[in-house]
Amino acid sequence: MRKALQAVLDEAADYREQGQLEKSLKILTEHANGDELPEPEIALQAARVLASEGYSTEAAGWLRSLVDTTEEFTLWQAAGAVYQDICDHSTDEQLRTARIAVLGSYTITQFVPLLKLAALRWKVNIEVYESGFGQIEQEVLNPNSGLYAFKPDFVILMVHAGATRLSAYTAEPENEIATEFSRWQTIWQTLIDQSSAQILMHNFVVPFEEAFGNLACSQPGTRSNMLDVLNRQIAERSPAQVSILDVEKLAANIGREHWFNDRYWYMSKQSVSFPCLPMLAKKSAAQLSAHLGLAKKCLVLDLDNTLWGGVIGEDGLQGISLGAGVNGEAFVAFQRYILALKRRGIILAVCSKNNEADAMEPFNKHPDMQLSLDDIALFVANWKPKPENLQYIAQTLNIGLDSLVFVDDNPAEREIVRQLVPEVEVVTLPKQPTGYLRALAGVDWFESVNFTEEDLSKTEKYKAKAATEALEAKTESIEDFYRSLDMQAEIAPFDELHLPRIVQLIGKTNQFNLTTKRRTQAEVESLMQAPDHVHFYLKLKDRFVDHGLVGLMIAHRQEETLSIDTWLMSCRVIGRTAENAMLAYLGQQAGALGCTKLRGRYIPSKKNKMVEDLFAKFGFRSIDSEISVPEGSTDWEYDLSANDNFENPWIRV
């Protein structure tokens, strides 16, 4: 029997005090290995031991584990202090960086360290500028404020109902709401005009107290009703540079009487109670990470005892639990939520140890099955190890392993995935299927910042990709393969209609991305107006599916040289020679502008090695950089006056 938690902590602490840190860490690790996920107290102590020895990256790994297993404020507070000590010394090359300005209408001092810890869970190291209490307008409206000197990538506006100027009751609610909304419009527009930061705004939590009681719902002039309307207007009418975090919904889920603590408010103007701060930090970090292109793309599902109860190969179609009974209804609800994820653009895949025919039978024949085979982009049912199948799924769909989220009822399968493919996120399901839906809905890995037309048909496009791979395997030559696809490309300059998709691609594309530069919508709109920039998108369709807008380029003219600033394509069409068409079009634009040279830069990242030799492939020659560039970067040049032939015989431009 394993030792009680406190005894383990005490023993490890004793060895730590004696300077025997290796022994202390061993005791903690041995205890943690008995759980699917280590207890947060163990994770905290292990992080402290490693941090004291200078192992910052390893300590950060234990801190990420703590974030996954608890929302206890005191533990988060202690973990935040550990991370503060090590964040400047971490050598983890996988960490992204971002500059965040946090402006609050209430005290945010306790929140900021927790936000840093929550961002670490996404492997993002943030540098924070923190405003004083109630200084939002002073910071935003003063062009010489510390906010603008900081030059943030993101500005988080943390507000509470007391920051509004709405009355407790008014006979003219429309006027008051319009005035208040206009006030926040001014704040947003000033930020947009004065910086290139993306704005993340928390909406207003309706206070627990309501003098009108049940009458309030029928009285438009009550403060609670006006706050509801104001929140809706903020969500519906805010510009694209503003993303809304629905804090009102979060507070309602937790309970408003728990969200706001009167004692905290009167003592320190703390509008969110301490126990609720970790959850708020997690939701804010998830939204931030979505803007950084770190949200997950694909939900990979086990079948037996995950989508239905029982084992289809043994129990048969009539013997599985689905539809009737407590557990059967729970599985139906779980499937419906998964279907909702698919409809908002999350790719679904199956990874099951099963005979394929047995595994498909419920999809084809069970009357209570909510998911169909058409909803699954890739169906993998065999007897291979699941880590191997997950690698196959990522490879076939041409997405990174770190884009996958794995759901399986079996703790042993979950653990082997965590051990062998740690890039994959794993959902910890409870023992009872009645808790499955809430377990999946509670993760923040699928947070998104927009919803485009392409998201509606994402499954069909990835199914087409899998079919294309199968066709390629059967075709004798690559030329015949490309001809058989009957591909057609449409290339055009950026426009307002396609701007949301353009910004989405810039924010999340990693593999075919030469520089991995991220741009806000405000920045894209600005360069669209710049006469010295060339910009265009590419749409692609083939005989299987219309892939939609899947690629783009941005280039900057400098005298007789057209320099490529951004060149990226969606992973769905990598290897289709669409890049040939894009470069051909860029060459045509360069000629029209009187440019004689094309230049490009490759900036290496963890994920874009596949385009390391792209410029060489197209005949660019390597040149010495005229300015300092990130380590490993290379500069390339092509002389258009010598050869302007980028034509591709298989894609019609």
C-alpha cells in the first residue's frame, strides 16, 4: 500500500532540508507514478526541488501537471511563485513568448502570477505589464502611458459591473446602454489606433443582489437587465480586434455568490474571489493561446466503453449500452457534444483496438448512434498499439501530434499515450460514463477566436485528404497523380470578405510557414492599404472537395526587389504543388511592379522544417543576410531577369 500523501511530503521535505535533493525527488516521483496524474501537492514539491537545483525546464513540466489536476488557489499561488523564480532561466525551446498588458477595473495583483502559470500550461512564457487599480481609461487614452511604451501583443481588459455607469434603475435603459457601449467603443478604438495589440475583453458579471427580485426579469430598466443587454451588444458589435471572454457565463456556472466575495472587495477591491481566480486564469490563457495558434484541431476517439457501453466485438449490436438506461443516455449525450464539436470545425478521428467491420457496425446500424461514419475524418480500427495509430492519424491528416486530443476510457491506454507520444493531450475520463460529457466539455484545448465558412466543411476536407493519400499510393507517377486530382486554384488579393480566414491562417499555420510571423487583423488591414506591399490568397479545389482558402503570401517591395514577408499554406494541401502556383503569381506581380529580384527568408521553428529547402527547390540562391536574423535562419534570392518561369503544368491559375 502506498504511503499517505502527507507522510510522503514530510519525508521528501526532510531529505530536502538535509540537502539530499536527489533522494527527495525520488520519493516524490515514486509516489506520483502510482497515479494517472500526480497529486498537485506532489507536483508542487517536485517543482520546488528541481527549481532549487536549476532544472528549470523539468520544474516547469511538474508545474504544468499541477495546472491540470487542481484549481486550488493556495496551490496555484505557491506554484506561481516557483514559476516566477524559474521563468527567466528556462531553456525550453518549445516555449512561445508573448507580451501581455493586463488592465483592470479592480485589483488584479493576485491574478497576474496565476495567468503566467496558466499560460505555461500551453508552453507560453508571457511578459506582463500590469496597470494600477481602476486605471483602464487613464492607460488607454494617454498616448504616453506605460501601456504603449510596453508595446504589448495582447491587452486584457478585466472589468466588473461596478466599472459601468449604469443606474440601479432607469426609465430610459436604451440611452444608458448606448452611452455605456459607446464608452467602451472609444476605449477599443483608441487601443486599435495606438497599437497593434489584440484586445481580450472580459464581459460584465451580473451582481448577485437584485433589489427588484423576480420582477427584475420583466423590467428593462433594472441594472441586471441592462448588463445583459450590454454584454450582448459587446459580443455582437465589437470589432474583429476584440475577443470576448464570457466571464458572466463562467460566474453563472460557478455561482455568483461564490464568484464575488464582499469581504475581499471591501478589503482590497478584489472583484473575483480568490478561489475563482485559477479558473479565470485558465480560461484567459486558453483564449490567448487560441490567438497564438496553439488550439487543438483533432479529437481522437476510442469506441468500446467510450462512445458506447460494452465491447461491440463480444456483446454484439444488441448488447452494447447506448440510448436506453442511465449509462445509455449518458453515451448519447456524450456523442451529441462530440458532434457539436465537429460542426464547429473540430476534426474527428477513431483510434480503436477492434476488427474494423465490428467497429463500424454501430455507426451503420444502431438507431441511437448520434455520430455517423461521415462525421469521422479518419477511421482506424486494428490491433496495433494506440501510440502507433495516433502517429499514423497525425501523419495521414498532415497535422502535428500536438494537434490531437485523445479520449479513451482505459487508464492504461491513456498512460501509454502520455508516455510514448507526450505531444498528444489526453482527457482523463471518470469511471462512470455519466461524467464523460462534463470531463470533455471542461477542457479548454479547443478554444477558438473565430468561426469561418471553412470550419463548417473541415471534416469533408480531411476525409478528402485521406482519400487523396490512398489514390496517390495507387498511382504510378506523381505527374499522373496530380493530373488525376483535376486541381484548380483561384488566386486574388486580400479582401474584407476573406479577412477572418486570412487572419485565422496566419494565427495557426505552423508546418508550411516560412517565417511563422503572426499578425493581428489590424496589422493585416494596415498592410492591405500599403502601396508597397503585395498580398494574395489561394483557394484550391479538386475532384474530391473544395478546400477553400488554404494559402497566402505577403511581400514587401523595396526598390527593384520584392521580399517575401509571409508565405504559408494549410497542412491539408501541402505537397499538391499549390506552392508552384503561388510563386508563379508572385513572379507575375513582381514583373508588373518592375522588380527584377525576389527575396525570401526561412526562419526555423519546431514545426516548419519541411520548408527548410523550399527556396532551394525553386532555384533561389543562398545569400548573406544584411541584417541580424534569428539563429538558423537563411536568406535567399532569385534573379527574375535571368529566368521568370515559375509555371506549373498541373494547376490552372
